Amino acid sequence: MDLRDVRDLIKLLDESNLAKLEIEDPNGFKLILEKEQSQAITPKRPVPVRGAESVLDDHKKLEDKIVARDIDQEMMTITSPMVGTFFRAPAPDADPFVKEGTVVEVGDTLCIIEAMKLMNEITSEFRGRIVKILVENGQPIEYNQPLFLLERV
């Protein structure tokens, strides 16, 4: 089971009414995911924010364009594995890890996501060229939000 499978299971648990999910394979690998009891009982309701609908609509339109473009041009969308703050460089006065047009190898650092005062380096899982950076430096980001478009080379 790889990291993407775990992320998908977390998302599935989060969106379901389940409080706990246990998975065990014949090799001895065991995964237990559990929600806080209040989350399992209380249904999620969107927080009303002025203009939120237009932001969500714009985000959905962008996702639709990215998916269509991914299929047409064999592009990869690199998404955020967590909620946090997006940083393009290791320090405010340093050069960014990548720019549009940069060719990256598997394992190259693409950005940092700061979450709960921890700096998490996000690395590339693919070899390719950065076509588009979809978020601004210092911008708050959500789980699974598109960050980069990568063209496989």
C-alpha cells in the first residue's frame, strides 16, 4: 500500500459516516483510521462565507480544465497531500525550488508546505517539466488542491 492509497482511504473515511476503518493484509500490514466521535456523529455543514460560492465555482472550473488538459496532453497534476501554507522556496530570500519550465527528477523538492509549525518538503513522484505553478507563495492550501502541472518527459 503506498501513500496515495492511504490518502484515498483517509479521504473516504472523512467523507463517510464511518467512525473507524481497519485494514489488515496477509503480510501483517495493519492500518487503523479513526475519526473523533464528534466528527462521526455531527454532519459537516459548510461555513457561510461571502463569495465562497464563486471561489468554489472557480476552483471546480480549474479542476475541470486541468483534467481535460491532463487527458489531452498527458499532463500530471501534482496535488497537496495536506492542508497548510504553500512556500516555493526554503527561505524568503532564497531562490524557489522550481520555476515554470524546470525539469524535475523523481525525489526533487518542489515546494514546502507548512502545517502546524512543521515544514514538510513535497517531492516529485515523477520525472517531468513543470508547466504551470497553480498557487501563489504563502497561500493557504487545502488537501488534494492542485499545486503544479507537470508534463512527463
